[in-house]
Amino acid sequence: MLTPFPTVRWIVIGWVVFSAAQGIAGTCRATRALAGDLLEITCNEQQSILQLAGIDAPEMPSVEGGPGQPFCERARLHLAELVSSQTVSVETYGRDRYDRTLAVVFVRDLNVNLEMVKAGLAEVYRGMLSEGFDLTTYRNTEQKARRALLGIWVLRDQYFSPEDWREIHEKRTDNR
């Protein structure tokens, strides 16, 4: 008998195989937030670091005692509150340039990546995205947070995107 949705079945099978290849399958537990868009998880007793796809949070200090971007610690703490010791599910979208898994993280039905944008503690990622990743909802959510002056958006004209912050601070460290 033919199933009415054979394509859906192959998509699900493909996602499971892809996730397993990324080392992320089965029950995962969030272990700690490293930054507002960087999360350490444990899946089947194997640790992985996830870069939250579609968002860019304020930059943490690159060296201890160095400058961090405004709201960086608040963003990290908010991510920690959202996922702390929670069982999470993960949708993977390949790897970033540092070979970390790009992912959307869910706690039950809550999209953690989107929640960071909603709180004004991350902006929508401006760089190249993985194929199939749709930012429409993220952009709409960012606009609402901007209008409400939540989190980073309270800085108004004083706000620097994490991308601009990285560029400025990488140049400073290159000149030493």
C-alpha cells in the first residue's frame, strides 16, 4: 500500500540520519550556555557545542578581563535560564566555520533561538545561512523587540551588531 506522504517519510528519515551523522541524536540535555548563541549539550553521553542558527547574540569577551559587548552576559544568562538542565530537541543545519553544529534548539515546543530574539538579546543573523533556513519569523520578531526597545535595542544608535563588534575587535587584536 502506498502512503499518502512518501516525501515526508524520506525527509524525516533524512533528518534522523543527518542528525546522527552530526553526533546529535536521541535524548539531549543542555549542560551550559557559553554565550547568548552558543550552547553545550550532551546527547547519548557525548558532548557537543551548538551555534544557534539564525541568530547572533552580543559577543562575550574574547580574553578574560577583556571587553565584552553590552548585554553579552545578560544574553548568556537568559539562554541558560531557557535551557538549564532541560531535555532539548535539536534541528541541525550543517556546521559553521568553526566546525560547530548549527542548530535550532527546542525545549518542548519552545523555539529557544526565536526566544532569544524575542527578548531582545540576539539579532537575526546577517551572514550566509544554511539552505532551507527561513528567517521570516525571526525578522518579524526582531522588529517587534526593536519597537519595544527590549534588551540590546534600548541602546538605539549606540548599538553595534555582533558582526560589526567582531570586525572592530579582531582588527585591534591583529595590530598588537
